[in-house]
Amino acid sequence: MKKLIVMMTMAVTALAHDPHKGTAVTTVTGTVVDVACFVGHDSIGEKHATCAEACARAGNPLAIYDARTKSLYLPVAMDHKNPNTKLMPFIEKRVTVKGKVLAKAGLKGIAIESVEAAK
């Protein structure tokens, strides 16, 4: 019983100290790009899809580029899983992503709750 109380106290404490608690869910629409080629040599679009997929499979991060705001959002995996997984089916395609936008040290990220092809 004492062990259960300690575990519950730890869980409640962790939830109470969640720095993203209360962050509103935001919708971002943009193109899924591989960061290395996008930043390194401005590659984007369907012609680059095969290369972008190879780069992502090799471990390069994917991101959502919103051309309207000129913002790049890295997927943040709060569940400690591969952040590329949810974006892999949409490489170099336009998507609409819902999630909590997080920012720190000049970097924008999004904890993805849902992703679908943009309409």
C-alpha cells in the first residue's frame, strides 16, 4: 500500500510540473520536408520525395514547413517514440497537423496529436 501511495504521489507531482500543461492545441498546415535537404540545399516538393524518404529512413529528422509564415516545425515525440513515424506517409506532401506548439531557444516544435493530408 505504501508503495502505491508513493507511486501515485510521484505521478501527481509529475503532472503538476508539466511545462506544457495548458498549452492550447494549434493547427499547422504545411509541407513535410526532410530537414537536412531543406536547410542544406533548399530541396522541397514532389521531385525531392524519393531523396527525402531515403534521408528520413537514414535518420534525418522530418519537419512541417509552413510557407505562409515561413516557419519550420519539428515533430516532438512526448511519448519517447520516433518523431518521424507520424509524418513518414506524407513526405513532401501538404498536411494539416494538430498539436501543441512548443518553442525554446529559437526552435519551434509540435507535439503531434493528429496529421492528415491537407485539403
